Amino acid sequence: MKKIQILGTGCPKCEQLIRNAESAAKTLGIEYEIEKVKDINRIMTFGVMLTPALVIDGEVKSAGKVLSPEDIIKILK
């Protein structure tokens, strides 16, 4: 199972990244869990300075931009 974390305070870009990540995971048909990390102290533990950020299985894959579902599919493969 893939653990997908979206780091951000809940802004519209963060919410879009959540939707895109869910779409990508469903397209691939993989088992996944999505966690929204809104606590700034937890976000900082990842070393992320720009949100939204995408974390897959504990590894930061993107920060400061909203990836498309297609981009996320490439990361998840």
C-alpha cells in the first residue's frame, strides 16, 4: 500500500493536489492511503518550505506546485 501525504495548510492548491493524487492512484488501481498534513511543525519535519507538497512513502516528491494526475502517475509507477 502506498502512503500518500499532502503537506499544506488547506489552501485551494493543496485541495487540488489531494484530488489529483487520488485520481492518479485510482487510475493505477493501487492500494493507497492519503493523509492531509496541515500542522506546520509536521510539515517542517519534512524539510519543505513551499506548499503544497507531495510525499510518497515518506519521501518528498514535489514541493511548491500542483502536479497533474498524469505527473503523479509517473511518480507512483
